[in-house]
Amino acid sequence: MAHVVLSMNSALTLYMMLILLRWVAPWLELDLYGGRLRWIPAVVDPLIVPLRRMLPAMGPLDFGPLAALFVVLIIRFIAVPLSASILLGQAP
């Protein structure tokens, strides 16, 4: 059962990395809408777009990816230890 907990932790970490890549892609001049990387916005935008709508406008700065990163980090801090305690029988 430990592999389930490690897989969950790894998947959430990978998702956070994709959010960071989505955030810095314009500065790195990466084309996320064509070529090999076009799947990244399709994966992370379902979380980022609703958060963008909830956040106030900050001029040219986009804090949607940062808010999404924070949400996934909180989920990871809660879900991984909780699943470890349930699946492995350890105290949280």
C-alpha cells in the first residue's frame, strides 16, 4: 500500500511542476499551444481558469497559476498523510 501513497505524492508533485511550467512558459518563450507541449494547458487550465475568475485583476500579472499551485500544495499536505494513515495504519 505504500506505493499508492508514493504514487499520489509523485502525481501531485508532477502536477505542481506542470503548473510552474505553465506559469513561466511565456517568459521562456515556450509555445504551449502548438507542438509537443500543447497538452500542458489542457491538463492544468481546468484548475487555473476558475481560480483566475475568482482573483481580482492585478494588471499584467497573472496569479491564477500561483493560486493553483497553492491549492495543490495544500491538497498534497492534507491528502498524502491522511491516505498514509488510512492505508498504512499509521497515526497522522
